[in-house]
Amino acid sequence: MTLVFFFVLSYCKALNLNTILVEYRMGLIMLEKTNKINLLFDFYGPLLTDKQEKAIRLYYIEDYSLGEIADNLNISRQGVFDSLKRGEEALDRYEEKLGLYKKFAEQREVLLDLRRILEKPINQISREKCLKLLDRLT
């Protein structure tokens, strides 16, 4: 991802296309936000109100527009925007307080480290590393 960004950055600077560069950066930021909301929604979606849950699912997962969601939920576009905003804030609060995604990501990293170690011939040092990593999971 970084290499692609560097290439686009160099290309845009060479052509003096600041507008394209800004749009590309905004696209990356929006993609990061979408990924974050999707991940948090997987963990905390059931804790949202029905309206927030539907709005987030339709907007971030089903890729509906605000107008389509408004028609679907029989509310105004402003109502959809407010539901999305409140839902996003709620997801952030849940993660801040409960930390389920953070813990999941840490456990995933430990498991990936274990896999990398176990893919090689095992010796006493590798065995000890694996045991230390396993201790982190418990």
C-alpha cells in the first residue's frame, strides 16, 4: 500500500496534479474509516440501536447512499446522517471501554508469530519462543 501511495504521489507531483493527490489521500482516509467501522461493527453491532445498526450496515457494508437508506428506513437524509454519526461514536466508545478488537488483533499477531516459527524446523529456542507466545494468549 505504501509503495502504491509513493508511486501515485511521485506521479501527481511530476504532473503537478494536486487535486488528484488530495482526492487519493481522501480516498485512503475514507477506506481506513470504512475498514475500521466494519471491524468494530463485527464486534459491537448488536449493541447499537436498531436504527443505528441498520444505517451502518446499509451504508458501510451494503454500500447504500444516504438517500437510499433514508428511503429504506423512512427517515430523512439528515436522520440517516445522525444515526450513522451516533452509531460510529457508539462503536468507538465500546471499543475504548471493552477493547475487544484490540485484544483480537493482539491475539491474531501472536498466532501469526507462532505460525512463522512453526513453519521452520523446530529447536529448543523455537520451542521456548512458542511457549512464551502461548503464555501471552492465556
